[in-house]
Amino acid sequence: MPGPGRRYGLGSLLSLCMVAVLGGATSLAAIARFAADTDSDLRGQLGLTSSTSNASTLGRLLARLDGDALDDAVGARLARYAATGRRTR
């Protein structure tokens, strides 16, 4: 478990949550279990160190997000991807 004050990248944590949900996680506890069980290769691909965040960290992050704004941003990016057929930044 990471020490106090540990910082994680927003994109890495959101990616972790997304992969967990796509893998069937339906609760914060399930996302945290997924994070704890994730192998080092996937953690590396998500930009995480060898340790992963706990349920309270994930809960604080998700509680602070504006779900509608996130949905709009993801939808816009996917629309650009569909229109161009390539990744956009």
C-alpha cells in the first residue's frame, strides 16, 4: 500500500477505473480489488508504479469528478477518433 501523500496521475487512475469497469467491476470495492490484483505489466501500461491506489483514494477521485464533463470529453475524443481513424491528443 502506498504511503501517505502518494500522488497518482489522473489519467492513470481514470484508465485503471475504466479497465476495471470494462472487466466487470460494478463497485468501488471491486475496482480497488481489481487494482490490487493487477499485474505489473498492466500497471506499467497504465502509467502506475508497482503500488496501486486504495479504495479511499479512488473514491475521493471519483467523487470530485464532474461525470457529465468527463462523458462529454470522452465522447468528443471518440468522435474525433472515429472521424479521423487515428489517435488524437
